[in-house]
Amino acid sequence: MTTSTAQSSAAPTRPDAVTFAEALRFWLKLGFVSFGGPAGQIAIMHTELVERRRWISEKRFLHALNYCMLLPGPEAQQLATYIGWLMHRTWGGIVAGGLFVLPSLFILMGLSWVYVRFGDVPVVAGGFYGLKPAVTALVLHAAHRIGTRALRSEWLSVIAGVSFVAIFAFDVPFPGIVVGAAVIGWLGSKRWPAVFAIGGGHGAAKHGYGPALIDDDTPTPPHARFSRAHLVRIVLVGLALWAAALAGLAAVYGLESTLATMGWFFTKAALVTFGGAYAVLPYVYQGAVETHQWLDGPQMIDGLALGETTPGPLIMVVAFVGFVGGWFQQAAGSELLLLGAVLGATVATFFTFLPSFVFIFAGGPLVEATHGDLRFTAPLSAITAAVVGVIVNLALFFAWHTFWPQGFRGSFDWAAAGIAIAAGAALFRFKVNVLLLLGASAVAGLAVTFAT
């Protein structure tokens, strides 16, 4: 065998075309393992889609991610929708985005039913005790992984550091951080274009992953090419679905009913969720607790704990709000409490995620037309760097509320810190599977709870 033949046989080949059924199985699996919030979910998708399966290249993956980070709504779910749409048209996007949410919705409805029926269950509380420090370690690990890919220069590292200080020390709103980073990227691209370029050449090959099915130089498929007619059609269909759902709720339950009010409220919440779940929590808290009184403050905190420890986007806490609100407000009548709760969770989820699908299907063709344009990619590279700093702040937020549950004036929770350190070692050193990690952490939490 000649040297050239040996090299050719050793070189990875482009993956075979992925069937819709194969993609569906992957998106279903992802819906059940997408723990860790947006950072963890994006890291899981990068590992599976870029590194292992090579369905999409590093450069195309980051370009899509940057667009999703600009949008209101859950960026990880939108990224799954985008890649599914790029591979298998509209139904591919619907399946990818829908399966990213549905497992979480069903799991949350089950846990919420336990919550409203049985209250403070020791076994559940013990499991949550172990899961919280594990999630803290998972988010920090994901921030490290994304940072090592996105912070390719000192300038981008500085942007990440400044964004962290801005949100941690000065409580700068996330949209302000996004706008500031975009302006820096746009101005910097004119003076130092190499600093803000995404990758260079064949990004996947440079990282040693091999050629991807959708590679840097793969032409945009016909269905992903921009046309004004397509844009108008998607917007009109989205508006029609929204209006039909809201009108149906008003017709069946009344315009001022709990369910119709939830539909309108969560529509507004979906349009201000820049920065993910924690950026919009004050708005949801104010509306759901103070204005509409669907639940009280402690219940809202319990719902956030459930959202943190189930797969899917963290913004799925809205399903808990809808379920509890539908139950206690007797949305379907006093004899049908469970139906009212299920409808409440479904309404909250539908109106929260509908805009995300519209944004991807309408804006995706524009994004595909710009994946080689530095004028578009430079601001998004800067935004990605800024988001690394925001994710680190999120990890510290988790750590603070996990290790000092009564605040800094209270006692330090050494057991929770021990679980977090062990989880961090398992992730950084031993690359432990996420589900195995969370299962072991929940068992550890139960052991600590019943030992004290």
C-alpha cells in the first residue's frame, strides 16, 4: 500500500445523507437529555452534531447559534429548530424544535401534579437538593467548552470579561450587553477583521472533526434561500396560528378567562426573553404572582427549581406557572382541576414558543445568505464572546443560591459544595455522561437529606 493510499484511507469521509427518521430519533433523544440550561444544551448539540455525527460544520453551527442569541426566546431550542429546518425543511424544524420542548412539558406536568397534590415530598426534595449543585457544575463546564471555541483572541476574551463585570457588578440588562457587543464587533471588523472572523477555512477540519454533511462550503439548499414571498407567508401563518389559538380560548372560556389571559401574557413574555429564562423571570414573576395572582412567590421559586432540574429550556418554568395557575384558578371548572392545569401548562408553552418557530423559519434564509459575510458575522462573534461572560455569571448565580441558601449571612452548605466539586471533577476530568451525572447527584442528595 502506498503512502498516499494509506493517508486517503485514514482520512475521514463526509457522512452519508441523514434520513428524516434518523434525525427524528436524534431530536427525540436530545429532548430527554438536554439538561444544564442553554449552555449545557448547546454544548450537547455541539458534541453530537459537530464533533461526533458531523451533520454540520463548526463554522455553520456557530453562525446559526449567533443568530439565535440575537432573538428573544430560548436560543438552544431555536438552534435545534434551525439545524432541523436546514436539514429537512419546515417539518424538520418543527420536529427538532418541538421534541426539544415536549419531553420537558410532560415531565413538568407530572412533577407539577405531584407538587399540587402532595406538597413537600421528602424524596423529591432530596433529589432536588443533589441536582442543584450538579447543575451549577454543568453550567460552568459548558461555559468553559463554549469559551474555548469562541474566545479565539485577546479582544474576544476582553469582551467576555467586560460583559461578566457589566451584568455581575452593574446589573446591566442583557439586551444592552448584546447591543454593545454587536457595535464593538461591527466597528472592530473594519479595523481588525481577523479578530472577529468565525473560524477560518474549513473549521471542522481544523478542529479535527473531519468534513461535515453541511460543511463550510456546502451550498445553501433551495428551501433555505431567501425570498420575500416566503417571508410574508411564514409571518402570516404564524399570526394566523396565534390569532386562532387565542380566539379559540376566548370563545370557549371567555375573553377575560384565566386561559385567554395566559395566552396574551405569555405572548408578551416570549417577545422580551432576550438573555434566556433568568432575564425574563422578573417579568414573569411580576405578571404571574403580583398582577394576575396565579400563584404565590414561594410557589414560583419551587417552579424555578423544577425548571432547572428537568430537560429542555429553563424558560419551561412557564409550564409550571401555567399548570399551577390553571389548577388553583380552576381554569376548566372546579370539577376538572387537572384538565384546567394541563390546559394552563399547554397554553403557556404554546404561546411562549410559537414566536421562536416564526423567527427561525422567517429569518433563517437571511442568515444562510450571510454565513460568509464578515459584516454580519463580526458582530455575532462579539456577541458570542459576551454571552460567555453572561453564562459564567449564571453559574455564579446558581452557586450563590446553592451554597448559601439563606444568603451570605446564613451558613455555608458544605454538603452541596461537595456534590458540586465531585460533579465538576466528573465533567472536567472524566467526561461523565450528563444523565449518569445527574442520577448520581440526585442519589447523593437523597443520602444527605435522609442522613440529616
